[in-house]
Amino acid sequence: MTTFVNAKKYGNYVNGKWVLDDFEDETLNAIRNPANQQEIIGYVHESIIAEVDQAIDAAERSQIAWRNLTGAERGDYLYRVADIFEQKIDMIAETMTREMGKTLFEAKGEAARGVAILRYYAGEGLRKNGDVIPSTDREGLMFTTRVPLGVVGVISPWNFPIAIPVWKIAPALIYGNTVILKPAQESTITAAQLIDCFHEAQLPAGVINLVMGKGSTVGTRLIENQKVNGITFTGSNRVGRIVAKGAIERGAKYQLEMGGKNPVIIAADADLEQAVEATISGGLRSTGQKCTATSRVIVHQSIYDEFKQKLLEKVRKLQVGNGLDEKTWMGPCASKNQWQTVMSYIETAKKEGATLLFGGSTPDDPALREGFFVEPTVFDDVISTMTIAKEEIFGPVLALMKFDSMEEAIHLANDVEFGLSASIFTKDISNMLNVIREVEAGMIRINAETAGVELQAPFGGMKQSSSHSREQGEAAKEFFTSIKTIFVKG
């Protein structure tokens, strides 16, 4: 029998209501702080298939009425959600830090970004949704309009538990779809607090729903249910392939954002101070748990030793600890599984011949023993055939690599199955143009870190990093709507 401490219980949100009263305690899982496993944040429900179907049915029933509102009317609801969310930023950011570990500074920034995304898409309700097209018939009028997919399933990850769900939910809603959110189990409570803002904004019942639980149950049912017209997913490549296969088999639309193995190229003429700061921020912020995180650091051989020295000087000063401590620069891994994954990659790198320059283990501080902490880690002598240079680690690990020519640097940058983000530090315009033209990535940043996505710009990857669709900005309408072509003749 589960013994419960004084922590809140969280259930599904279906058809405009929070559902918890009928749940047995055995269906509740404890969510613990990854910085201190002795602290229970709350208890979340683990749903069964019938509960997923209830949420899907609610979304289907409400979709026509929601679709028939004007874009301005739907936008007014999103503005209202944004205002409510803004009032709760501090509370939600603290929950985020306690639930998945990122520093409070980063959590507040992410929460503020969620507000901005909501307002951006609220305004989208008054922007155009079609074009007039010349007809060969002089008596005819031809134009296009966009119509919603219908019911959309949103499967979101734990590393950005506000920004990613919001940048999927907000465009889905503004374009007339209804939504079922399935958050990652590691960030379920943060998701519940997000959805509560929609509840307070009094969206019509069934327009947005939250179903908690395992991906193997909730995610699989969203993929399989014929009433779900589209699936938008961010997560691992392994699960992404399952989403794609299931959607294809029944003809549903799908959108995948997956892994990255993002390179930064440090050219011979780079501003080293700028490059070092950006490499550390891009690779180690959020404990390296970003799909756009810098992972491979490709440095010109003429400045390699100087860059390495400057990098190590700064990495040694980084403060690891509980994200609620204002002195902390880097928090824990989000879960035990993620910590074990990171540590296994570190051990593999050592066995394959990479030289460990710094980190590679858990901190010595006794106060951190109850958390999933790992030191910021830097490897030298990394070659492109090593596992550490090929596979996504999703942890605070930097792999240093040398190059002699820009052609070699670009080859190294492209020599992985992923193509999400890349950057270069250089003052040479030809180097910039070569990277823009030749590097296979969906986002190229010049003299800036690989991580960093602006909400008004399209976001997505190439190769195995995505399904070749784009999220955010105006590009979001390409997934969440279908084009209808109209011809009128008097």
C-alpha cells in the first residue's frame, strides 16, 4: 500500500473539469525533486486507455463549435490565458525547477517565453489565412482558405515543460483545433499548472484536455485513435519513429522534432572570449538537456590549445547545485534514468580513447548526494568515429575536436545523422557563407551559441532531427491547418 505524505494529488483535465475524486491511491505516482529525492513534489495520476478515449471524445465534441468561432474570438481566449499565466509565473517557474531541475533563472525565462508565445498566437487570429489566386476564367474568383485539422494530440517532453507544450497548443487552438496534451511524466505537475491557466480563462469545455500517464498507454492511444487527426511530438528518435509509423498506418498527419548533435565551429579568427562563453552556455545550460545544446566543439588547430585553456578556466568555476539556490549555475539531470544515460556515455568515451579533461563524475558535495547531479564534463582528443561524437547525450558533456581547413570543419559538422542546429564563430564572411550554404542543419547561428530559438521564427531540423516540418512563427499553420481551394463563378 502506498504511503502518502502531505503533497497535492493531480488528475486529468477533461471536458472542462479536473478529474481526481474517483482515483484510487494505487493509480498515483510520486513525483520527486531530482535535486533531492527525499522531497515529494506531488502525486500524479496514471491513466488507462478508457480515460484517454474520454478526453479524445470531449475534444471531438467541442471541435465544431470552437472552429466556428472567429479567429479574433479564439485569440481573446489566448490573451486571457496569457494574462492569467503571467500572474503565476513565479509559482510555475518554482514548480518547474523543483520538478525537473533547471535553475530558477532559466525556469522564469521559460515561463515568460510561454506568455509571449500565447500572445503572439492570439494575434494570429487577426492575420490572413488564405490568398486570392488568378483564375483562367475571367468570370471566376479563386481563393484559398485554411481549415483546422480537427482533434490534435500533443506529446511533449520534460526538458521544456512550458515552452514546448505552449508553442504546440497555442497555434493548434488559434487555428481552430481542439487539443489533448500528454506531457512527459517527469514534468506532469508543471503541465497541470499550465492547463489550470486555460481552465481559469474559461475555454469552452473539451477544447483543451490533459491526460497524464505513460507514453506506452496515453501516447500510444493518441496515435491509434481514429478521432485524432494530427499528432505533434517532441522527444527521442526511437519514440518519434513509433509516432510516425502509427500515424502513417491510419493516415493521420504527424509532426516530429527529435534529436540533435549540434556542432559549434571555432574558426582561427574567432573572438575566443565570445566563443568560450557561448560554448559553455550552449552546451551546459539546462544541464545540457536541450535538443539544440552544443555537443561537438570543432576548433581550428592554430587556436585549439588557447581555446581549451580558456574553456577549462571557466568550466571549473561553474556552480552545480539545487536550481532553487541563486548561486547555482547548473542543476541536476531531470531523472535517474537521464543521469544513468549521461554517466554511461562518459564511461564509453573514456573506454574509446577520449581524454577526460574535467568532470565526468558526481560532485563531492555531501549536500548533493540525494540528487541526480553530474559535473560539467569536457573531453579532448575526440574523433568523429567515437560514440561521444555520434550520439545525442542530452547531458553536460562537451567533445573537443580539431580541424585544419574549413572544408574539414564542415565535413565534421555534417558527419552525424542529426541536423538540428549549428553555429560558427568567425569574422570572415566567406566562412559564414560556407557554413550557411554547406552545413546540414535547420538552424544556423553566426557568432552565437547553437541553443536559442525565437518564437516568431520557424524551428525544426534536417536529416534525423525532424519530420522536415517546422514549428513556431507563421510556419506553425502549415501543420495545424489544411488548405481549401475555392472557386466561385456568378
